[in-house]
Amino acid sequence: MHRAAILLLVALPVASDEIPERHAAVAERILGAALAQGGAARFAEQLSDGIGPRLAGSPGDAAAVRWALDELSRLGLEARTEKVTVPVWVRGEESARIVAPVEQRLVVTALGGSVATPPDGITGDVLMVTSIEELRGIAADRVRGKIVLFNRAIAPGFAGYSASGGMRSRGPSEAARLGAVASLVRSLGTLSARLPHTGGMRYASDAPRIPAAAVAAEDADLIQRLLARDGAVRVTLRLGCETRPDAESANVIAELPGRERPEEIVLIGAHLDSWDLGTGAIDDAAGVGIVMDTLRILKSQGLVPRRTLRAVLFANEENGLRGARSYAEEHAPELPRHVVAMEADAGGGRPVGLAVEAGPGGLERLTQIAGLFPLLAAGRVPRVGLLQEDAHYFDWHHTAADTFDKIDPRALAESAAFFAIVAFALAEDPGTLPRPEPPAKPEP
Amino acid sequence: MHRAAILLLVALPVASDEIPERHAAVAERILGAALAQGGAARFAEQLSDGIGPRLAGSPGDAAAVRWALDELSRLGLEARTEKVTVPVWVRGEESARIVAPVEQRLVVTALGGSVATPPDGITGDVLMVTSIEELRGIAADRVRGKIVLFNRAIAPGFAGYSASGGMRSRGPSEAARLGAVASLVRSLGTLSARLPHTGGMRYASDAPRIPAAAVAAEDADLIQRLLARDGAVRVTLRLGCETRPDAESANVIAELPGRERPEEIVLIGAHLDSWDLGTGAIDDAAGVGIVMDTLRILKSQGLVPRRTLRAVLFANEENGLRGARSYAEEHAPELPRHVVAMEADAGGGRPVGLAVEAGPGGLERLTQIAGLFPLLAAGRVPRVGLLQEDAHYFDWHHTAADTFDKIDPRALAESAAFFAIVAFALAEDPGTLPRPEPPAKPEP
């Protein structure tokens, strides 16, 4: 992306008309520092190569917390941790096979939080649907004893992912309510590489907990072809996953205190944890790199905005959101002093804009980025998510292939610069984004 | 591809000037039958979906032989098997980890024929090279005790693959001669999907047999970055593979007897076996489909060429070439009556031309397709390989992702039509391709 284009993007987020004179010069300095020093990619490399997978409560998670604390301190900041109690879920062995009408291996991976199958697995005929709505239209006696397969391909990018994410997160309980014995979802991914994509899933309190896994796109296609050919496909699924007692992890926090209104907070956040399959490079070492580089650049350039810039590297975004929940609870009295929350959790691509959720007069109401910050919504904090090029993001998202090579250091530096400029502008702006309106009360 | 383009490609292979008048009409009929009935993709689907992996000597291999025999008989042909004694190699458990300077999982897969490691694995420092030549320039005392990593990315297509294949097939013995304890090769693949690509490997008789595996491209990159950062990387490799006693498999053969010179043979071949990781769709269910559909089309259209068209579905191409060797031995007296051998082993893509190896006056001398037929060269049989679009072939070649969805039925039908037209033309042509010259004797 051309330098001018980045600076043009920067024009967007300033909510007030009172744009300080020195804005453009500051933006140039930030951009120069981000591109020349490549700090975001360096941080991301340290986290993904040097620590690797870091699912909540794992040794990698603990190492990531120590690393972040060390690196932020090395920037000359007072970094601290805030304790978060996190779930501990361990994947274990996992496998699946078609056992009739042919014998074929299936490539599967358990969804985060799934219960295990018995050691010999669960065997059942597959009932294939393309949506939760379709499933709801099927009589329970046709679902009972079946393994439900949610099979719909997604379009590239966040829009495609968001449209189908419910099949993964809510599908298992929807299927269980109708008597299904296990739930499979076609991987929410966009690459033909027989890659299974894991991800979060939530059991409803009113449904039996059945084992839930993602299946590679190729294998969902195979099941579909065999169903078309033979009318029935029988599958055995074995998951050895396990939920252990909760463990202690932490949000890592560091601040640049504001020069005029230090009590007002611009929060910039990313998540430190990752799934266990890859090394969590695009999700979310890239975002951690962006947030940490924002602090590094402003600190090294001596840029002190009006308000306090608070970086929060959240624990347990992937399988529980306990880090964000804990932050929202612990800091509830302070939330009215959060003027905006910015999030970097959209990969290693070039910046393409911002998703802004604010009150009337806010720029736009986009919901593509649905990560940590919904939990801050209770405090009605305006939210700004960094949008990045995402055409390939879901090729690798939540898979073993989420590794550092997927990050283009130059693109990430541009995103870091853009993010830092916006953060600075929001912390500097005499005005603030209007707060979102409270959610409408449901009709009685 | 446009119909006219396929018919234009057909103009190429006819070696003699005496092109029969009816040629163009025949080509049109073959093309129509291939496109309308999609037989090649149907055969490929049956083999890859219905049987799946079929490494020599495995239950899948035996099922594939039975299937081919049944399907060819169903076409009204007298199909037969010729016994081939094949090696039996079983993959077993396989894993690898970086153990220093960080802990990271590596995605690996054993190369076909590799010996196992001890149960606790082999641990050693990595010595990275980018070619066999570079390795040869290193003193043995720097290689002794090391795990050699051959790390060079390949360009897309067969040309890129051929240029680097030696690292996989000969690298392990080259490393062992200098005292290495194990050999890793960067996957010979072109997709960033953390996919390990297996493949054949041959131990030299004068070198110790050391375990040999392919590592995903991402993991080769990680090792390279860590070497650059820390100077040393220590890896533990565990392979549980095993070579069992030889087993019996078979080449499957069926013919369309020639109308004038039945004793002269145009051989059309593909290989029935596959690697164990995927379902062998592009390698080589697609080629099997092309060869079988050639017989189906000519038979159903009542097209009987001058010479005999003999289809051979070879056993054990992937890890031993015993099917081709056995054929060359058994049929040695007949080889002078083989006027040409055509091969389909280049995936499911559209046809783009032919690789022709023949004597002076033959069309071109291309060596991109180096599959079964070198073994027929002793009999100096002219060889013609089908060239297909290959920009993505090495995305999936020899991986778990080699599955039926990678085949575009329309593209494969075009390739089958092209192959069938060329086979018919060569069997019909009153003249023949000149035979290749005997290989030059090495200088004394």
C-alpha cells in the first residue's frame, strides 16, 4: 500500500472537527517508524516462532504472559498482569473414519471445549444439513442417533465466516436437542488443503453435551458424494479431548499515561492466547505485534497524547473469553472513562479500514469484527476494530497452518502504523466518539 | 478449453504424412463421447472415493486390482492380471519436534521405504543445505551426527518438481555417506498449508540406511529462521514405519485388438497404486480414468484401429516401479512390437500437449514426464506422455489433500478425449514414430 493511501485512511477516524494542526506530521512520523523498524512483525515472530501454540492454561500460554511482560518492560513501560481464571481444555488423540458404504479416513479436529467420545468412539449414520434452520425443520425421530454434519462452504473473508460461524458454535447443541449423538461441521475455511479448522463452541444448558468436531472440507465433500450415491454414510468418530480444572492465566496491561486527561482511557487490545494447532501467527500474534508496536512507536517518538493509551493483551479469547469478561468486571467502575476500545484481531494483512461501532454520529455501524469487545458493550464503550485484507485469512485461521510465514512484515507494519495513528488520534482528539445506544429492550 | 483447441492439439502427434481422411471425423466423435459421458471422472471417482489409498501390497491395492478387472470386463473387454511382487511398506506413527532453542511441533511424514527410528526417536542438530551439491562441499566432520535438512522451495509444475526431486530420492544416502543420522527434505510442494508431501526414496547400497522424512514447508522455514537467529536447532524425529515381506499385486491389462496389424502394440498406461496419505485422485486415479475411458470410448464408438491398443494399469509405481519392471521383463520379447508407449500420469487438468521421446525426426525431446516408462527404454520404445495443466498439481501431489474434489470433470474429459484421439491416431497411422537412439556409452 502506498504511503499516501495509509495517510488517507487515517482521515477517517477522527470524530471531532477540531483536528490538531500537528496531526499530519505525527502520522508521518508514526508511519516512518513502523515501516523502518518493522517492530510488529518482530513481536509477532517472537510470539509465534519462539513460543508457538498457547491455548489458555497451557505452558505456552504461561510463557506468552511472561514474554509480553518482559518485552513491554523492555520498552520502558510499567507492565502488569491481572489474574484471569481460564478453562483448561486438552485436545488429545482424535480420528474419524467412514465405515460404510466404503472405508475412508476422515480428517477431523475437535472443537474447543468438546467432550470426548467413549474410547471406542461413537458410530452413527450421517444426517447432512446446510444450516441450523434446515436442521430445525427435520423431525426429531430422523435425527435421533445420528451424527449431524453441518456442511456449507464459506465465502472468503470475515463476512463469509460470520455468516456460517453459528453452525460451529451453536450447531452441536442444536443437534443434541433433537437426539443426535455427535456433531460435525465442515471446516470454516477457504483453502483446499484437507486442513481441519478448529474453533470455539458453546454447549447450551438445556441440551445434552455431545462430541463436536470439524471435518476437512474435502471430507465433507466426500460424505456428500457418498450420500448422493448410496443414500447412507456411517461414520465412527473418536475424540480424546478433556476439560481439566481451571487454571490461572493473565491479561497483560501496559499504559502510556495521558498528558492532560490521564483518567480517560483509549484501550488498544489484541489477544495473547491462540489455538493449539498452529502457532497463532495471524490469530493473533499479528494483533499483539500491532498493539505492542503502537506503544513502542509512540514511546520512542515521545508522542504523548491527551488521554491515556492502555494496551491490554487479553487471555483466553479463543475458548472462553474469560480475559475480556474478567477485564470488564474488574474495570466496571472505570468503563465510563473508556472513551473508545480498539481491537487488532484480523490477521497480518494490509490495513483496509476500520469497523466502527458507536452511537448516532459515529462513522459506521459494522459488525464484521466480533471479537473481544462485545463484552465491553455493557459499559457502552465505542469500539473500533482494525480491518485488514482478509481474502486469505480463512485459508489458515484456526489451523496448523497459522504460522509466521503467513505474515508479510511490510503489510503488518502498515497495519501497525495505521492502528497507531488512529489510536493516537483518538487519544489526542479533544472530542470523543459518541457512545453506542443501549440495546433495545425486547418486546414484552 | 475450446473444442477447436483440442482438435488443434491433435494435429501434433501424427508422425507420418499419410493422415487418413477420416481422422478429423474420428476426433470429433471421440471428443463428443468423452465430454458427453464424463467417463474418465466417473472412473477416477470410483477409484479415489470408493477405494481410496492403495499403496502397493495394502488392502486398497488389492481392491483396486479387483475393481479395474471388473470395470474393464463390464466394458466388454477381456481383462487380465499379470502378477507383480511388490514391496510392502507401512507408515506407522510419525512425529517430530524442535527441542532447542525452543519447543515446537514439526509436521513431518516419512518418505516411502524409510527405515524407522528407535522408539524414542533420533535427536540431532540440524545441518541445513539447499542442494546435494552444497552438501557434498561440506566436510564429513561437520555432517557427522547431524540431521540434514534439504531446504529448497520448488517452482510450480513438473519442471520445478523435477529440478528438486533428487533431494528427496537421493538425499538420504548422500547425507548418510557423510555420517548424518537422519534426513529431512522440505516438502516438494507449492501450497502454504502445512502439508507434508511424501514420495519415493532409494537407499544407495554403499551408504547406511538412515530415517528419511519430508517436513512441511512452514516448518522448514521455521528451522531456517531459528538457525538464522540462534545458530543451532535441535530436532527429535520419530518414525514408526516398517518394511514387511513382499506381497503379491498385479498389473491389470486389457486390449482392443488391431484390425490389420494386431501383433503391433500401442501401449497406453497409468498406475493403479497411490500413496497412502490421500486418496490418489490426481495421482493417478485421473490417469487411470483417462486410460479406461479411452478404451470405453473406442469400444462404444466401434473404432478399431490398425494396431492393437493395450491398456496397462501398473502396480507399484509410487514406491518401487515393480509393475513397470515386471512388465518390461515379462514382455521383453514383445517390446520390438511396441510401436509407442503413452502415459497418463499428470493429474486432472486440461490437456496442454504431449511430451514426446523418440528418435531423430520425432517431434520433441521432453523429459518432464519421468514416470513408468523409462523402464521400457531398454526396448527403445518411443514414448508419449500426456501433458496437462500443472500450475496446482504440486499443491496436492503426494499429500492427504490428493482427493477427488481436485479433479475438474470437464477438464479431465478433455484430457481423456485428447489422449484417446492421440492413441487412436498412433494405432491407426500406417507409419510409426522413429525409435529413440540407444543411450550414448559413457566415455571410458
